[in-house]
Amino acid sequence: MRPRSLAEVARLTLGGQSFDLCLGNFLDEFYALPESGRLEEPPPLLSPPLGEPGRIQDAYLAAVAEELANRFRLSVPQWTSSASRALREPWFALPLASLRAVLILESPPAFRARNLFVSENALSRV
């Protein structure tokens, strides 16, 4: 199933599907037809049901929504500003300490604002 919204990504993840796969499929759908409606519905929180990975994914979904809204000149959904959608401690997409400086520099603003540090092409699709 190809999620048509970020809320669907979260629901499918809670149902046991891969977050990364669902998010990638959502990005394919969104890039084919970028609409604010795909970002508006607040996704259900993945933490506490999924523990620490869920907290990271909750922040990641908010960062994705804000970044896509900004890129496509759409309204940033209000739910993205919730404190439950940001991390207290930094999280790096790559475990190598030697790459942290690169991730800090490259990470899009919506991700940095939530203490998520990813590569500049984190939302790219092939």
C-alpha cells in the first residue's frame, strides 16, 4: 500500500509495517502530486507504543511535513510545532562520529529544529 498522507505512514507503522518503506512510498506519492492535504492530518504518535524509535519517527514526520510544505510553498501544518514532535537530545542518521559535522551542516532547517541531523538528500527519491 502506498500511503497518501503522513498520517497513513504512522498508522501503517503502528500496524507493523516498515517506517522507512512507508515514508519512501509516501514521498513517491507526494512528489507525483504535492498537495497540502497530504500533510495536514496529524499523524498518531508512534511513542510510547514504539519506544525510542517512535519518538525519533514522531519528530521525523514533523520535519518531513515542514520541509515539504516549505519546498512546495504549502502551509506548514500546525501539528508540526508540538513539543512531542521534537527530540531533547540530538539524533544522527549515521552512526559514525566522523560524519556528525557533515550532518549538522547538511541537515535541512526543519530537521535541525527538531534535533534531527540527516543528509541534505534525506528526502530525495531515485
